[in-house]
Amino acid sequence: MVATLTRVLGVHNLALVEDVVQDAFCRALEMWKFRGVPDNPSAWLMATARNRALDVLRSQRTARKFAPGLGYLLESEWTLAPAVDELFAADAIKDDLLRMMFSCCHPQLAEEARVALMLNILCGFSVDEVASAFVSGHAAIEKRIIRAKKVLARSKHLFNVAVPADFAARLPAVLRALYLLFSEGYHGASRETAVAPNYATKPCA
Amino acid sequence: MSEYLFLYRAPSGDSASPEQMQQIMQKWLAWFKDLGEKGRIKNMGQPLETGGKVVSGTAKSVHDGPFAETKDVVNGYTLVETKDLAEAAELAKGCPILDRGGSVEVRPIRKM
């Protein structure tokens, strides 16, 4: 969800993306309390996020710039909804996850920062959960994540996975980050090793 | 390069199921993307709701209208920039509304 919304709203609007995700989950909590969990919860969440994204795009299109390359398509009702729908389509979502993973492995970020970012943004880990994965304190991890997000937001656009040379150059970093992500789950040195195996299997957003 | 306005008119009584609507919107998206890539779009414009108000005459009377059943209701517009009227008309041929029996009126912007 985060990955697709970042594609739609632009990486420089990362904070807005997180607000929209929060919104979708809040709405889910409210609605599902009364009506019960829907048959397809993730589809429900994605549809809610999509609608919220449309609201944001409509109300803020004069105030903000959104995803580069999509600009003019988001300005007109002729193309706004279909363009957003294309981005929320199943194939596009898989591409978005990949793109987001590569974007998180920013050259200006230390390895630990990249992994912390992926855990927080893509896997939805809270700061405390990331902190126990790293056997580190809450404050230190929070600072690390905030700094990493600033670096990510400053990049002009999401990483383009279609350029072979760039892809190849960043692939080792992505593989290493994924390795760390999974190895922390299986062999986390934290005191709560019983919880650690959960990390490796926790579904990524 | 000059500017031309496209005024879209659907045939009256045109209706489509939600699935058909989705497909139609996809065609519009593809057409606009194509025009956009060619650098021909000045302002993509907006689709218009049917049913508004008509304010007319020296009496400035206000009536409901136009209605969907009325012939020649404009249901959207786009502003394009092309070499000349002929090119604008040629581009208009790609508009999906034509497949549904509608029409595109192509009008040069008047420089006052």
C-alpha cells in the first residue's frame, strides 16, 4: 500500500503517504468493529487507500506537486480515477514493492538505516519493533528512521528499476538488506528470541 | 501553433454498465496519454455533469437544464494546441466518444 501510494503521490510526499495509510487503517478499525471483518480485508484496505488518495489529489492538486511523470493526468477528472486505478492494479503493486525496496537502499544511507527503513515503511514495523530487531534503543532507532526518511524524501523520484545499469549497481545492496532482514528474524540476538521468528514471516505491506 | 477547443457531445440516451464504463475510461486515458506525449494538450479540461442551470436573457432568468435527453448537450471539453485546424480535427478522430456515436466540435480560440 505504501509503495503504491508513494508511486502515486511522489516520494517527496512520503509523510502524506503515511498519513493516508494511517487513515485507511483507522477507518478499518472503525468500520470493522461494527460490521465485522470483510471477506477480503486487504482488498478493502487498498480500496480505502485508493479513495483517500483520490480525495487528497483532488483537494491538493493546486497546492502540491505529485508523482513526477503523472502530473497532467492527475489534474483532470477525465484521467484522474483511471490513472490512479492503473497504479493500484495488481501487477503495478508488485512493481511498486520492488521499486520501493530499491529506493530504500539509497547510497547515502548506511546498511542498518536501509534495513530499518524497509522494516518500518514496507513491513509496517513500529519503531519499537525495529528497535528490538536491532537490539537497540527506541530513541536511537527513531532518529535513524527519521533521518533515513528525510534522505528518501529528498530524492527527486523513486528508483527506476527499468534501467539495467542502475538496477545492477544497486542489486547487491538490496540483496544484502533482504538477507539482514531475514537473518534478524531467525537469529535475532534480542532477548525476545521467541518473537523474532515472527519477523521473517510477517507479511510485508 | 494555435489553440483549439474540443467540445464533446455524447449521443442522447447513451448508457453503459460499470464494466463498460471502466473500459471507456481506459480508452479516454490512453487517448489523452497519447495526446500528452505528442505535446498537444494545453489543458486537459474536465468532464461535465449533466443537469445544471441555464441563466438567460435580459431578464436573467434561471432555469434547470440542460437535461441528458436534450440533443447536443456538451459533456466535457479539452484545450489543445496544434499547427492548424486541420491537425486539430485529425487528432479529434481518436476521441473514444466517436465510437459511441457522439461528436467532437473543434473550435479555434478567438484572439480578441
